[in-house]
Amino acid sequence: MTAYRSPCPIATTLDIVGDRWTLVILRDLLTGKSRYSEFLTSPERITTNILADRLEKMEAAGLIERSPYQQRPLRHAYRLTDMGRALHPMLREMCRWANRYVPGTWTPPESFVRE
Amino acid sequence: MTAYRSPCPIATTLDIVGDRWTLVILRDLLTGKSRYSEFLTSPERITTNILADRLEKMEAAGLIERSPYQQRPLRHAYRLTDMGRALHPMLREMCRWANRYVPGTWTPPESFVRE
């Protein structure tokens, strides 16, 4: 992505990760998943077309990198770049907010919310 | 909104505010705007139909409240609820992230990023 709506850092962040799925995939990467098939097993049940689209956009945005882990058929593993990993504090605040205001949400592991 | 994709606090937060516009409006409310016409003047140039839709959804989600400030024609002012205001720390992390990783983004006023 090269053009943002404004130089506002909030609008710009939303231009990059402001949709319902990108940060769900990022959560999975932060908690140890790395393969296409693993993302599909998450409870939100992302569809294959959305998953493929978001992985491609996340790589183009510099949030993730991929490398082959198998040749026939070719399969890639995904991992966060420093830029992607740096979104962790934002996800931490999302957890705090939902845990406080939305009844029934899971409390994340202490290791995830610890600063 | 009543049904979420999962009990994950990240997915749930995204179900509520995970789009490109809701948090731009919330930023404007946090920085002192309250009227429909004021939101339209922001540099992201939100359209009237998206603005009306998001304000309605934000009110339904409990993030904002509205009250009339003029009768003929009827005009409403919007303000954040405690639940809406509590998203501020998340926006602060978005600012830090974009300021660090996306060249050219504005540095927000100290009053906005101070804990």
C-alpha cells in the first residue's frame, strides 16, 4: 500500500490493518501459528479466499515474510517482521478493552498481555 | 451488535470497530469534535452515507450517545460514552506504531499520547 487517506497515524494504521481479519491472522502469528492450514483452524473460521487475500496484503505491507517449508507441493510458512510484531501492544489494548466492556470474552494468557 | 465470531477479545473488538472509518470518527470525538458537519471536514473526507452509517452503528454498540442541540431542523451532537472513551489507549498504540513504521505520519499532540 502506498497511498494513505491522510498523514494521520490513526487513519494510516487503519489503511493498513483496518479490517475484520488482518489482526486475527496477526494474533495467530503472535501466538505461534505459521502455516496456512493452521490459520484455517482458528475459531473464527476464516475462509480460504479471505485468508489468501490478507496474507498477500500483509506481505506487501511488510507485516509478514514467507518462506517455503515444503517443495512438492510448494507450501509456505509465514512469520512476522519487526513491523508486524510491533502491533502487539495495540492487540494488548484491544484485549483489555473487550475484557472490560464485552461480557464473555476470553481472558488472554498472561504471557500475551504482559508488557 | 450481538453475535461475535468467537469469544476472542481481539476478534470481538474487530467485530465492533474493525473497519477503516469507525476509529477515525472516534479520534475526532476524542479530539473535541461532536457534530455531523465537523466530522465531514476531517482530512480523510468521509462521505455522508458512511458517516451516517457508522454513527448509527457506534450508537447501537454503546460507543457514543447523541442529544439534540437544535430543533428546526433537528441536529444532534455526539459524545463518547465511557466504553467509547476507553478505546483511547488503543488509538495511542496505533499512533506510536505508525509514527515508527510509516514515514511521514503526523506526530499527535502530546496531550493525546500521554498516558
